[in-house]
Amino acid sequence: MQMDPNSTAVVLVEFQNDFTSEGGTLHGAVKEVMDQTSMLDNTHKAVAAARAAGATIVHAPIQFAEGYNEITSTPYGILKGVVDSNSFVKGSWGAQIIDELAPEDGDIVLEGKRGLDAFASTNLDFILRSKGIKTVVLGGFLTNCCVESTMRSAYEKGFEVVTLTDCVGATSPEEHANAITYDYPMFSKPMTATEFAETLAGAEVDDASRGY
């Protein structure tokens, strides 16, 4: 596939200490899949390739004020797990984006993500369209939750969607594999970090050959 870096955005969903780092409240739940896929190394590779090519990097952390007053007092499902584990509290170490993928000059950090879909409670759609973004590339947590929710919304909003299959993590290998095998191909163009980097490199070569 052709991919123009100038109209491509890599959206990094919840690369925060509570998920990614030893001591994080939810790290134990995702560690097995993270280790199996080497997702942090692969994401670093994908982001480095995207930066080098001139693509946009968007960070989509989830954060709540202490006490979680932004959501219902009786949460259920995945948000109940967040509240019960006291995860992603604004200002805490656990809510910080990990050092390995820390925002750099020119990156965009979304504000207001309180739920699963990165579009739902943020101005992500406005940002992407105002920058002329046509291709949305996704990695992060969870494979079958926030990443999948964002993927579906991006697809329905008319973006070309790419999911980085070795840059996502879930709470079990089974959930991870199921989403990638059955759901991702329905709403995106799945590829690995290496395939993504090669696609971007190919786009740069094409531009150079045209004299851009």
C-alpha cells in the first residue's frame, strides 16, 4: 500500500506506566502479551520510522482526577477495573507516558480521554482533519479494547486505518490473538512495525524519485 507520511498520523494509545512498567497497577495483566510481542521495542521502531519520515505522532493517554468524578460512581466492565485498581490518576507516576516514548517537539498529546475510544471525549478528529491526515496508524493498549474501539471509529469516520499488530497488548494471549485475527482485518489494514517502517521508507523513495 502507498502511505504518504505527510498525511499519516501514528496514534499511541495509553503507553503509560500503569500498563507498561514494573510496578504499574495493570502491568501484571498485560506483561505476558507484551513480552511475547516485544511491543515496546517494536513501537519504538515504528515511531522512529514515522518521525524520520515526517509523519505526525499523537499520544492518547487516559487520565482521571483523583476520585474518578468524571465517570459514573458505579462503573462496570473495564472502567470498574481501572477504578478498583486506582489506575491512571492524573499527576501520578502511573498516568505518565513512559520515558521510552515520551512526547517530543512537534508531537501532539490529547487531553480529555476518559473512556475507550480515543475519538469520543477528545478533539482527535478535529486535529487529524485540520492537519490533513488521511491515514491513522494505531498501537497501544488494549488490543481488544481502546485500540479496537479507536480503530472502529477511525474506519467509520473515513480514515484509512492501519493497526500495528506487534505494537499492541492485551490481558491474555487469547484475547490478543482473537482481535488481531478476526476483528482487525474487518476495520483496518493490519501490519507489523517492520512492514510499516518499510512502507514509509518506500514512500520516501517514491517522493525523492519524483523530485519532491
